[in-house]
Amino acid sequence: MGIEFFELPVEEQQKSLTAFASELLKSYSINDARVSCINFEFNATFAVESDAGNKYALRININSTRTVNNMQAEVEWVRHLNRTSGINTPTPIATMKDEYIVSGLHADSGQTLYGVMYSWLDGEEIGDEPTMEQLHEVGRAIALLHQESTDFALSSGNTLPTFNNFFWGTEDFLFSGKSELSDEDRGLIEQARDLIIKFTEELYQSSSVHIIHADFHGWNLMWNEGQLSIFDFDDCGFGVEVQDLAVALYYLDTPEQDTALLNGYQSIKPLPAYSELAMKALLLQRRLLLLNYLFETKNQEHKEMLPDYLKKSLERVSTFLTDVRG
């Protein structure tokens, strides 16, 4: 079938990938497990329950452009965080061959797909309506992660992208020949891009660079009886700390929420240095990276969001340009 697979109804894609997930589980010597798709957006994540009653989360990369070396680096970093007091993360699960990355040919799409499995996290995602207590804990967790990653070094051969470019290592669907933007819209966004790059370069010149999570939002954060856990490290890479904070703040709605998260961070370590305009630039960059994703994604539900998302993005670009130019 090939690439047309991703144009099938979502239910058919999930059914095929669930069967594929069951095949991958054989690498862990897990047979006849109960497998169900619990997330089908950027990638596909499956809940796995073995006959012995053990639960896991298996992620299969279907949109991610991460290489095997990138995925191995992700696992190495998470294993380091597992040993770090104060940060709760799932544990990477090794196969029978003591490998952490599994792969196989998915016949329906004609693609070799890669996966990684983690221990199960109990609780509920914080989602779109976090409490102030939860946001304080999120801020603490981000600070602890930054604190413990400052001196961490990857093993030779394991690599991650550095987020000192506009697209954070992803393919350009806004300005390249693949762009579907009108000349007017592209020109407006290019002006914002150039300013965002300027602010980013200044931050990289004045800040330390180390591994960051790069995708802190309520659906990657689990809450269980007052304890916070961080998961989904597929987007991690080398960056400056304010980039992590900007991503987290992007998904909040009120100044009070921002304050709760930042106060939590400051309870562990001082905030990184950044200007108000630099933060606005990073917040807009997050918006534009998500816009870029909507032009690229195979996810049909997400594609339908594009017209309205583009309109609102252009409004934010205009506001940002006005703020910068005073």
C-alpha cells in the first residue's frame, strides 16, 4: 500500500499499527499481550499489559524524523534522569537482546518503523487545566531537570539536535519550495523568523547549552496522588533553559499560571536570563513550529486544523512585529 496508508481512516491505521505493535513486543518476549492505542497524533503510543499483569507504554515513531542514534540518546538521558533524585520519569525497557530500540517493516505503509518501550506511569495527564499546585511542581521539575543535565554528556555515537536554528532540526514547510503559503503570508512570517533567529543567537551567546526536554505541556506530564512525572522525551535535544520554559509557558492561559510555574522553578534555581522580547520571540516560534508541523503531518485530524490555525498565527506574527518595532 505504501504512503497511501496514512490517508486511510484513522481507525484502519490504528488497527494495523496495533497488530504491528504486537509483533514488536516479541522482541521483549511478550506474547499475547493486551495492546490498545492510547495516543495517535505525532506518533502512536500503545498501552501494553502482559499476561503477568505488567504494564508498559510502547511508542512507535510514525511522524518523527528521529534517527536511531537520536533515540538511543533519548534513552540514555532518561536512564540518567531515572537515577536522579527528585525527577520522576518512566524507565526504558530493554529487549531480550538488551537493546532499547526496536524496529520492523510495517507492511501496510511499506516503511521501517522504530519504537521504544517505557514502564507504565499511573495517574492522569495534567492536560489543559492544571491547578496552581501542579504548575508549581512542573516548574520545580523543569528546574531539577536543568540542574541535573548541566554536566551530563552522551556516550560516543549517541546524538541529539541542537535547537539554535529556527526549525529545531525539522524540515522546512514554511519557506522552502514545499511551502503552500501565499507570498504575502510567507513574507510576513519571514520577518518574524529573522527576528526570532536574532533573539535566539543572542541567548545562545549568553547562556549555557545542555539537553532540554523541549516539549513540556500538560499532556506530557502525569499527576498521581500529588506526585508529578515527566514523559515523552522524543523531542529532547541541546538547547538553552529559557527554550524549555517558553514551551511550557506557551500552553498556559493566564499570568497567574505563568507565575505559579516560574515560582516553582525559582524554588530550585534562579531563572535563566532573558528579556521580555526574547520570551515573546520564543513563544511565537513555538506557534510557528506547530504551524510548520500542520503543513507536514500525515494526521488527517490535525490537517483539518490548518486554515484557522494559520489565520490566528498570522495575527500573532503581526502583534509580535509591532511589539518589537515599538
